[in-house]
Amino acid sequence: MIETLASGQLLFAALVTGSVYALVALGLNLVYGTMRMLNVAHGDVVMLGAYAAYWSFTIAGVSPLVAAPVVALAGAALGYGLYRVLFRRLLERRRGSPARMEGNSLLLFFGLSIVLQNIAALVFTPNSRGYDVLGDVVRIGNVAMTGNRIAALVVAGTTCIAIAAFLTRSVAGLAMRAVIERRDAAWIVGVDVERVQWTRFALGFATAALAGVLMSMLEQFSPFSGFPFTIAGFIVIILGGLGNLVAGLLAALLLGMIETYGVALTSANLRSVLLYGTFVAALVLFPNGLLSRRGARH
């Protein structure tokens, strides 16, 4: 057991899994943090990104790394379209009853999730898909790393760090953070809340689609593979604290380690049990965030 826990191979696998979870949670945090909308369809956008990369590779022979920016832009366009058509009107009525707005958004996103899953199953069939790309093995010491996992780690990590830097150092990023922490106050001092909302929506969907591209290189997927990623995203938000992106990155790595080492010490069949068990434990033990900033108000 000690040799297993000290394995560099497992540590690398945990870092890859955690980086993808961090990217998923980042997009979920952007939408929920700004608008308090429970996007339970977030994982289904991940699933759509995976299919986009799969068909680009199998039909056109385009590498998923080349297709990734296009898929991310398509995800952003989907997010913007859904915001304008479905969610903008819901947000305009939030002043009457914010709690009711959250409940309505949950129902609306749940319906969207069912629609996306069934359309994908109808168009792509319910069968699992997968493809082999960048499978060459690179060895560093006793650690064997495939090219697709290295690429996933680099792309996910770089994207998360870049977006976190943008949100903490740019004027537009500071406006987004202001809407998260003090929405009404941000509106009073002149922040364009409407623009922040649709930008967050588009960026959140773009990161989810990008996460789907990376996920498609690592494992098989089906039209119903998205929900576990939604749960993983919510776990990261709970552990890291709403709006705390740096703590969210650490929480994602922690979740990746729990899943990777848990599966190694038990069985791959218990992966879902570990994920949902962590979700329940996080809700019960750390409702305000294990790594959230003290005194932060959301």
C-alpha cells in the first residue's frame, strides 16, 4: 500500500484528472458565481465538446488539439445563444424572488440537460465512443506518460491559470469579480452587469466544451457521460468556495487525488461511489468551503 501511495505514476494521473476537473469547475463557477444559476447541464456541454472532437478526428482527421479552439468558440456561441433566448428573461425577474429564480434556473437547466442527452443519443446512438490519439509513451524515471495525458494537463492547467490571471488582474476580470461579490453595488458604481452576465455565460460554456475535448482524448464517453462532470464541478466549488478560483484549482487537484488514489486502493468499479461520496461529505462537512477565504462574502 505504501508503494502504491508513493507511486509517481498515480501522482501524474491525479494531476491530469484534477486539471480537467479544475477546467470543468471553472466554467461552472463562472455561471453560478455571477448569476446564482445551478447549471446541472454543464457536464452535458462537456459531453458535446467530446463528440465535436471525436467527429473532427474520425471524419476530417483533425487533431483534437487543433480542433480545441474551434470547439471552445462553438461552446461560447452556444452559451451566448442560450443566455439570450432562455436565461436573460429569467435574470430580469430575479429581483422579485432570488430564491425562486435559483429554483427556476435549476428546473430549466435540468430540462436542457435531458434534451441535450436525448438529442445526442438520437444522433450519435447511446454507444460509447473513443479514439486513440497522441498515444506515444514518454518515460521520466519510473513514470510512463502518454502524449494525450501530457497535452490534457498542459492545456487544462494553462487555461485555468490564464483565466484566473485575467479575472484577478484585468479591469474586465475585476468587474466580473465585483458582480460575484456585490452584484447591486457593482451596478451602482457603473459596472455593465448585463455584459458581465453574457460574457460569463459564454466563457463558462467555452471552458466546458474545451474540457470535453481533453476528456475525449483520455477515456470513452457516451451521451450520458456528462453528469459525473457536473457533480465533480460542484464538489470543487463547494470545497474551494464560491468565486475563489485559486482555492478552486487546489480543490480540483484534491478531488483528482481522492478519485485516483481511491480507485487504485479499491476498484475501478467504485469510481462513481468515491465521486458521489465526496460530494455528500463536502455538503455535510464543508458547506462554506474547505479552502474558502475567511470573511469572504458571496
